[in-house]
Amino acid sequence: MRNIIHLAFFLIIYAYCQTNTRVHANPTITFISKDQIVNIGDDIEIRCTIADLGSYPIGWTRFDRSTSPSRVTTIARGTSLDVPSDRFHTSLEQRQTQYILRIDQVNENDAGTYQCQVAQGTSMPQTARTNVFVRIPPTISDNSTRSIITSAGADITMNCYASGYPQPTISWRRNKNSLIPINGGVAIHRGNSLTLRNITKSHRGTYYCVADNGVSPGTRRGISVEVEFKPVVKVGQVRYEQALQYDADLHCSIEAFPSPSISWLKDGIELSNSKYYSIAIFDTSNEFFQTTLRVKKIEKNQYGIYHCRAANKFGSSEAEVRLDETPNVVCPPACDAPNYLTSPANSVTHSRHSSIYSLICLSIYANLLINYTTRMTRLSSYLMQ
């Protein structure tokens, strides 16, 4: 009997101790929401489960890992907000065991590490953390290459960097889907850098750095590559003919960068605008030029070899054109001369052309008349039936 009384007394003391211990137990965070990946504009909820909270102070903070050192923002203390925004809401639910943070219309600044914290007086606080990742469209960084000017034969490297979440991938393309001059020519190159070696003028143009992370829209940047090179001079026709006292036009095309000085020479002497010659230069694009030398009312000493020359800081080039005499008047430009149609040498030609045109017109008129007569005859026969 005495043993039973002792056992009962022991059980009462044990129950009291257990109850007293439970009353004075420290709070413990038993759960926090898993990491979340969300889109801009989504609403999210972060839950923190706390056992034995009692009246201990609680709060939410955010660590911004994109800065160094991390920027810490206190969002809430209990159910009172510390941030001046109506997008944030806090609450305590389920008998004060669920501490909830809600964020409406998430933006990219809401990304970071969120910490649920319970203060315990002088003891270290109880904490638990979770991450919120916000999908952010790519943005190409300012330290990426914007343009390059180089010279033929050099090596160049273009760099491209981008931010966003997930981390964007970088690829390279060339304007008008031209092949990128690496590895024998490729349509797409992947990586932050694109290196072109032993560059030539055919490599100039626009190269596109494209950043993509699956978050629409992606983005791209055009990088202009200008290649400086010695002029290339070409003539489409190497020999021209014209009759005495008529004008002749000699043509020449130039490709060069930077812009060249362009000149025409005969017998080693540079020509200029005068009553004997006129020079026209046309800039057809950034690197292409056309020039025309008009030889006016040609005299005997103006027949011969002419040189079209172009020069820039990388050197000079020239092409040869020959002007020969002929008894026939070549049009144009001779036909444009005011004295052409009225000159004695061409009055016969002009009259001959007029006679031919007259015969053609008479022939057309006669055919029309025959067709008309035939149709009227058929119509009359039909009406008389």
C-alpha cells in the first residue's frame, strides 16, 4: 500500500514538472515555406510555423543578395509593417502558430532571402530563412561592347554581359543572317565573347549580341564593326570611244574606309574642273563611292589613257581607263549636248530617224484601218442575215 502511495505521489510531481516546463518552454520555429520562383505581378505567401510562441516578439526581414554587403530591410514587427507599401500584409493565424507574410503584385525588388525571427530576450533569436526568386527579363549590361573600329589584319574581341533571372545565356548572330567568320563560318556563336581573327573588310557590319533566359521578352544589342582598309578601285568599262568635239563620260567606283581622296589623272597630271573637264563624286554609302570624269568637246590631245585614283591613310590604288577616237557619235552623253541635234554632222542622222519613225507610224495606221474594215464587213453581214 505504501508503494502505491509513493508511486502516485511521484506521478503527481512528474506531471507538475512537465506542465511547468511546458509553460516556460522557449519558442521554436518548426516550419517555413520552401523557396519560390515567381513572375513579376504574381501574389505570394510565406508561412512560418512557431511552437510555444507565447508573447515573444516576432518579425520579418529581407536580405537583398544583389548588393555587397547584403542590404537588410525590416518588413514587419509582429503584425505591424515597417515598409510603406500596401502590397505587404502580415497576420498570425491558427492560435498564433502561423506567422504569415503576403506580398501582392511582386516586382523585381522583392527578390531576396526572407527571414522569420522570434526574439528570446538575451538569448540568440530563433530564425528560419527562405528565398524568393523573381523571373526578370534580361538586360544587357553597360560594360558590353558597343562598337569597334579596327584595321584589316587585326584581331578583335566583342564582349556581351547581361543580368536577369534566371541568368541569361548569350548568343551571337550577324546582320542579314550572314555567317559569322569563325570555324569556317557559323550562323550562331554562344558565349559572352566573340573573337574575330585576321579581320578583313568583308567582316565589317553589324553583329548582334542576344540575351535570353526564357522570360519574355529577350533583348539584343547591335555592335557595329568598322574595318579600315586601303581603297579598292574598279572600272566597269576599261575602254570608251567618242567622236571629236563631243563629250565623253568615264566612270570609276571606289570602296574604302576611311573616306578616300579621289582624283583623275592623264599623263601623270591631276585633272580639275575646267572648260576641258568636269569631275563628279558621289557618296553612295559609308564605304562606297562613284566618280565620273566628263571630257568636254574632245580634242585630239584628250584621247589616251586616264587614271582613276583613290587614297587614304592605308595607301592608294588606281585603275586605268582608255578613251579612243571613233567616227561615230556615242550616246550618252553626246545626245544631251545642246548642239547635237542641230549640228550639221547629225542633221542627216536625225532626218533618217524621223523617216523611219514616220514609216512605222504609217504601217501601224494601215493595220488598224484594215482591222477596222474587216470587223465592219463582218458586222454588216451578220445584220443582213
